[in-house]
Amino acid sequence: MLIKQLSVFLEDRSGRLTELTRILAENDVNITALTVAETADYGMVRMVVGRPERAKKALEEAGFTVGLTEVVCAKMPDQPGSLHRILQILTEEQINVDYMYAFSNSNVALAVIRSADISRVAGVLQQHKLELLSGSDLYQV
Amino acid sequence: MIWNPQRECADRQQMQELQASALQAMIRRIYNHVPFYRNRLMALGIEPGDIRSVEQLKLLPFTTKTDLRDNYPFGLFTLPQSEVVRIHASSGTTGKPTVVGYSRADIELWAEVVARSLTMAGIHNGDTIQIAYGYGPFTGGLGLHYGAEKIGATVIPISTGNTKKQLQFMTDFRASVLACTPSYAAHLGESILKEDISPNDIHLRIGVFGAEPWTGEMRREIEKLLHIKAYDIYGLSEVIGPGVSMECECQCGNHVFEDHFIPEIIDPETLEVLPDGELGELVFTTVSKEAMPLLRYRTRDLTRLHRTKCDCGRTLVRMEKCLGRTDDMLIIRGVNVFPSQVESVLMEMAETTPHYQLIVRREHNLDTLEIRVEVDQQNWSDSIRELEGIRRRIDHNIRSLLGISATIRLVEPYSIARSEGKAQRIIDERHL
């Protein structure tokens, strides 16, 4: 139940992010989730998209530095304590989270999680009967 | 194979006798035909007959790039224009270009030293040489060209630029040798990866690279990218162009064709001649050239000379790979910095590419150095922690090598302009 997240290295240059979204739009790639992490000099855009391989190819052709990173996307009820439950499980299993981003809307909450030990994350969460999204689910979100 | 064993393997005494008689004739020529030199020699009270040995070179005056500019364009020619068959000029970044002239015999001499160079790298009749040096007033293209034809190789005179066409010719014409600047070689190597060309379609076996300083680490990177053995060819238009010195298979420095170009190493401050093995500025006296011989020309290149025996059998003196030109050297907060030093730090790290740029600024009367480094497209991480780790390691390694701190900025692959001629490694915004 691993999902391919698109990671893009972006230099701190005006218009660079717009260029990225333009290419995705032109290639008919839908973005499910997106986050931008920034340092003083550069940014890292991480996205869950509908067609990651196609997006990667299009972006690379346009000169972007793109990688595919395996992440887990957990689906949970939009109510207090849902995310805490997931993190508690990971902590008990002594799994470190490298980064995560989450969003909730109309009764459903989603958390994208990255860890160096991503297969274990998926396994552990599934053992605890948590629902993980697969690549094919993404259009239905 | 050795192209001219009689000259390239001459014993020291033979070589000195050869050099002495050529030097005497050269001094007579410049004294009689170049007012600039006659005045210089007369001012020192030196008559052409006074100089009888190479040992006496140190008594003679130097020639500098400024002298060439002052005598622009043809003031240092010994021959009337009717006997000059070719003119080359190097683009001066500031002011006038440096102009050099060649007689018919000079062109023949140039082809001879380039033929020796190519043979030294193991290139022979049957090889196909893709010459991706610029053709034109720059000496790289035509210099390699005549030498390559002389050894009977097949020449592809493609000149520089148009990477797609370079790759097409390289594969379709089965080029076995690539000659260009090392930075362009690296660029072509990357383009092969990018275009997904199969290694089976590339038939290169040897690279002849020069015209800009490069490090051993960059050599290994290019060799790995192109699956070749890479050789350094050294030259400068003032002396003749490429073919002043060349690396043999031992790769323990470049053999200088000292029967035509006598090298010396001097201290750039005191101008005293330094013994073999000491680092200093390289100086050449061109004893055979007809149209524009130069006496003790200061190259501004920093290197060392070695005369210990070379396993290849050649007795020619060797010069180390140049550390850089005295005018490439940056003085940042009083510390001498060569781009080649930065390059060697980057090349030792797997996560970076040889593409970098140094930007020097002066803020509040303090010099600052920024080093832009492209992240490696094949080998990068989406983890900011790891990228920052790379940045800190570059920072640490630069500081421990240079003794000054720099701002390291990671930039996107291909964001630093690729050179088709010489790479622009330095942007100095201090306007000193």
C-alpha cells in the first residue's frame, strides 16, 4: 500500500513553482496533495498526483529535478484523536517519521507519511486495521 | 608509439646543444627584425653573439601579455606580411585581442608537435577524431586539425556547439577520439546519459582535452562518463596553440616539446629562475617559430618542472598539470583561491557534479565567496536533512582546504550555463 510521491527540487527563483504547475496542468496531471518545504536557498515540493510516472517524465523533459519517493497515505475519520492514534502506533513500534502532511475535509482526513522504513509503516498500520490508500484510489479521493 | 623518437628521446646533452643553436639563431632574428626586442636587448647591453647557451637565457628580458597588446597587431612579427600565412587571435576579455602570426614553416611545426601529441596519447592512422574545439581565430580547432591529418587520422571538423549534432556524428561516424575542452567533454558525457544513447553506440576510446585547467578528479569523472582514457594537451596561442606539451600514457605530467619551446619556472614576484620541482610561473622561449618568436614569454600558468626519467621512454622535461593561471587566482580575504581547488573538493564527493561557479562579492569591505553547486540529478535525495548534510560537508571540506568559509548554494542541475568553449567558473563582482 505504498504510494509514489513526486519530489521536486526547486531553486529559489521567481516563477519556478508556476512553471511546475503549468507543466502538470498541460499534461493533465491532477494533484491530490501538495506541500512545499523551504530553506534559505531552495525548496522541496512534494506531491501526491494522479499519474506520477507521467508527471515525472514531463517535468524532467522540462528540466526539473524530480524523484519518486514511496510514502504511505492513511485515511481516517475526521475527528479528534485520529492522527494521534497513528502516531502512537508508530512511536510504539519505534518508527521515525521523516516528514508528513495532512488534510481533512467532509468527514475524511488524510495523512501522507514518509519514513526511511516506509514498508514497515505500511505493514504496522495495516495490522492495526487502518485504511491506507493505494495508487488507484487517488482519483476517487 | 613515438612520433619523433630522435627529438622526443634525445639525451640531455643533445637536447641542450639543439636548443642552444636554435636559441642563438632566434635571438639574431628578433634582434634584426623586431625593434621592440632590439631596444630591449640593447638596453641590457646584449648583442646576439653574446648568448651561446641555454644557461644564459636567464640574462634575457621577459615578454608579457602587455607587450603583445602594446605591439598590437603585428609589431612583434619578424617576417613581412607576404610570408605570414595565418593569423590567430585570442579573445581578450578586456581590451584588445592577442594576435599571433604563422609562417608556412610555423604551420608545419605546429602540425608536427600536435602529431607528436596525438601519437603520445595512442592515437594513430585509422582513428576518427571528432574535433569539438572551436574553429576560427581560437587556436584549438585548426591546431588539432592539422596534426590529426598529419598522422593520417580521419578528422570530423565539427567545431564546438550543437550538442545534438555532436552526438549524432559521434555515433554515426564512429568517432574513436574526442578533442575539446574538459568542461565540454563533461557536458557531452551528460548529454549521452540524458538522451539515453546506448554505450554500444559510442565508440570513443581516447579524449584529448585542454585549453582550461582541470583536475584529476574531473578527469576520472569524464573517463567514467565517456568510457575513455582522457589525456591533457597543453598550449597557448602565444607560444603556438595546443601542442606545447602533452601527457603520455604514464600520465605523470605533460612532456614539453622543449626542442621548440624552452620552458623555465620563475618566481612571479622576484622573477628569479626556480630549480626543477619548485612551483612558479611557467615561461617559454619559442626558439623555432619564424613569424612571431617570443623571448621568455610569461604564461601566468603556475606549475612545476620535472626531469626525472619517464617510463614512456621520452626524455622531454615534464610539467605538472597547471594549478591555474595567476590571473585565474582569486585573492579572497588575503587567501589565494584557485577554482581548481574548489573543483577537487566537489569531485571527491559523490553527490555533486563538476558544475560549479564561484561568485565573489564585497560586502561592507569584506570579501564573500559564494559557491553554486548543482545537485546531481542521478543521485539526490528529497530529504532536506540529507541535502543540508551535503551542503555542510561541502562547506566543511572547502573550509579545511582553503582556510576560508564560503556560502554554499545548491542549485538545480543545468542551471549553471554549460560552456561550449571555456567554462566561466568565476564571477567577480568586486570590480577591483
